[in-house]
Amino acid sequence: MAVVAAFVPLAGGDGESSAAVPACLTLGIVCAALVSHMFYASARGTGDERLAWLSVGTTLAMVGLIMTLVALPSLFPNGGPVRQTDDANAARYLIWHVLLAGSGIIALAGVTPTRRNLLIFGGLGALLLTWAAVAPSPLGDLASSDGFSPIMRAAVGGIVLMSAAVAFVWYRRAAGAISWGDMCVLALLSLSALDAFAYMWASQLFEGAWWASLALRAGQFAIPAVGLLIGFIAVAEKLREFEDELTANLMAERERARAHEERVTLDAERRQRVEDRMQRMIDGFGLDVAFQPIVDLASGRVVGAEALARFKDADGHALPTERCFLDAHAVDMGVDLELAVIRLALECHETRLPSGRYLALNVSPAVLEHDELAFLIARHKSDRPLVVEITEHQPVEDYVALSAQLDRLRDLGVRVAVDDVGSGFASFRHVTRVNPDILKLDRTLVCGIDDDPVRQSLAAAIVAFAKDVGATVVSEGIENENELCCLKSLAVGCGQGFYLARPNLGNIQAEVPQLASVA
């Protein structure tokens, strides 16, 4: 625009009053407004408070450029609102350059850019520019048709030094970590110093150095404006990428939330189905009790029976026992289900077990914490001996409370057995704390015991320990004759397993025929 305007003289003017002068000044004014706004926005966005001072300084420079534009005789041949003398123009030039460099000095000094401080600085600068617009030159004779005075050249030289010094200190303060805003500030101050340097060497208006100053005057705002716009565009691109990424993440999060809600809904529905199934069994539908005989290995006589839960679904199909108990505990109904099994076993054992044989009830530590077990046994009117087998599939947290509950059951005539001795949490520490009347060897210890000296040694140690404390040893999981013979040789008194007798939903016989005949 400036290049084209250089060849377009204004009406009634000559080459010295071409459109290039107002074009350059207009370009400088527009770019100064952009730079001022973007410096202020950068100060708020990045937290670099120094840029707020540069924003005010650039605004004052823009006001000075506007006054210079309005004072052009080519635009207002008969005089305009601003004085058109050479001295007034020179004074305005000095004032807005000093204000621009001064804003950089205040920023480097670390003065907090509060609204009050910014208004004071901007107001004083505006007053000085207004004074230079309507009054004679406050600095005396600075310029004439013959050129600039020595005072003017010295003052402009001071501006060169001040602007260059501010730019140098700003660069050193950056300590090698120059931001995009710092680069634009350095460009602004450096070009301001070059503008003043060219202006200082101009012998008179409209000669070569003066035109160079005019071009630099527009460039000192145009170049930072372009730089800041590039920076803002880069930030906008980053924000757009961030927005796209955030949108994608939000969509993914919404999809995960939807899937989670579906899972929660399905889990809730599944939990409700499990609760309904467990409640049905607790109410006695689909629940039965099988009795597995416990046999004296020497005589073949049945000395007792263990009550084992058996479950069916609504269609009458058998359900895995362990799975049902796990599901019940998962929905906090495990204790109620175990108590339902115990209640049913106490109701039906009289007609299904021979007289005098004991009934063994599987009880978890969680059930022992409730008084309902003792109430059920106390209400049970029978002379049949009862044994409580502590199933230890989880560690006991409070042995003091457990011992108190067991003492309460012992007062009711109940004997105590520890299940799964030799595996899991049923350690000898557990055995010694419970002080049981019966030790039940775990099936993993019995399986293959006839071919394993290590298992035989451990079983023999348990038998010896039981003899010392006056307890009885019962072996679980006897599956074949070899295991039976080995256990008998180790003086294991009683046993149960599929080889002896399977769990029975009917009546239990008084003896095991194959063992009784051998005895």
C-alpha cells in the first residue's frame, strides 16, 4: 500500500505530499492498535505482566501516530484540529517515542501493572500528547524548513540509546528462554531505535533518511503485529487440536460411562437375580440336605454323618454347591443360606440317621459370629450328639470372639471339629487356638497318601498330636481301598469318602457292609 501510494500525489500537492505519508501512518496506526490489544491479551493469557505496560505504551504511540496523521497539511490544507507546525510535529514524535521506551523501562523495573498504575501512566502520556497537539512546542524550537535543531537531534539520539538499551536488557532478562512475546517486544523496540536513528540523520523533511524513518515507523508496529498474529494463530491451532482431542476424549469418556452404566445396570439386574435365587433357597425351595456317613474304620460302623447342602434351580436341575455359597456371600446372604441349611438338617436328621449317631454341621466363622446358631441348637430337642465343623476357607480375624462362641456351644453339649486340617488356613496355630474335639484331615492330604511318604508322615504327626490332646481324627476323601488301608495302618480312627459311602438324600444305614464284613 505504501509503495503504490508513493506514486499517487494528493490533489493540489507535489511529490513531497504524496499519499505514501498518510498510508504509512495509517498502517502504523492500525498495526499499533493490533499490537496493543494482543500485548494486553498475552499478558492476561500467559501471566507475563510486563506486556501490560507495553500495551499501554503502544496505545500512546498509536495516539501519537493519529495526531501526526491528522496534522498533515495535505489532508487539512486550511489547518486541522492539531497544530501543523514543524516544532509541534517534532515534539509529538519525541513524546510518543519516549513513552513507548518508558513503558519498557517500567516493565523491566517490575512495577505491578494494576489498573490504577496503568491509568496513571496512560493518562499522563495522553496529557502530554494533547498538550503537544494544541499548544506551541513545549520543548522550544526543534525543527524548521531548514531541518532539525541540535536539541532535536540530541533528543532523538537519546531515544535511540534508550530504546536500544531497553531491548538489550529485555533480551538479557530472557536468559536464553525467549518466548514469542519477547521476540515481538524486541522487534518493536529495535525497530523503534532504528526509526529514531534514521530520523536523527535526516537533514530535512521528505529527504532519504526521513522516508526511511517513516517506513521504519510503520514497520515497528507492522512486524510485531504480524508476529503476534502468527503466535495467536499458532495458539488457536493448538487450542483447536486440544479441543479436538478433548472432544474425542469426552466422546470416549461418554462411551465408557455408557458402557459402565450398562454394566452397573446389568450387575444390578444380575445381583437381583442372585438375591432372588438365594432367597428362594433360604425359604426352602430348591434346598435339600444330604448326609454322608462318617465310619469307624476298624469296625465299619457308622458313627455319625456330615450334613451337606444340595441345591436345585427352579427347573429342578442340580446346582454346584460351592458356587451357590460363593454367590450367596457375594450378595451378603451367605450367613442366611448357611443357617437355612443348618435349620433343615436339624429338622430332618431324626428320621434319616440311626439313633445315637452324631450329626456334623458345617459352620463358617461368619455364622459363628451370629447368635442365631446357638438359638437354633438350643431350640433343637434331641438326644443326638451334635458336632460343629468349622470350615476355614478364610482366616479368623478375632480368636477371642470365636472362642467365646465355641464355649457357648460347648455348654449346649456340642463338640467342635476343625475341617480341612493340613491345608489352607487350618494351620496348627488355628488348631491350638480352637482346641477341637475332632480333627478332619483334608482330602488333598488323603489323596494318594498310600504312595506318598511325605503325606504319610504328616498324617502320622497329626494322629500323634490328636492322641496327646485327646481328640479324634477323621479322614475325608477316601476314594479307594489302598488309601483306606494306609489310613488304618496310621491309626486314623474314622473316615468318610466315596469309597465308603456317598452322600445320601435318604436314610443312612448303621454300618458299611464291606467294612463290617472284614471286621
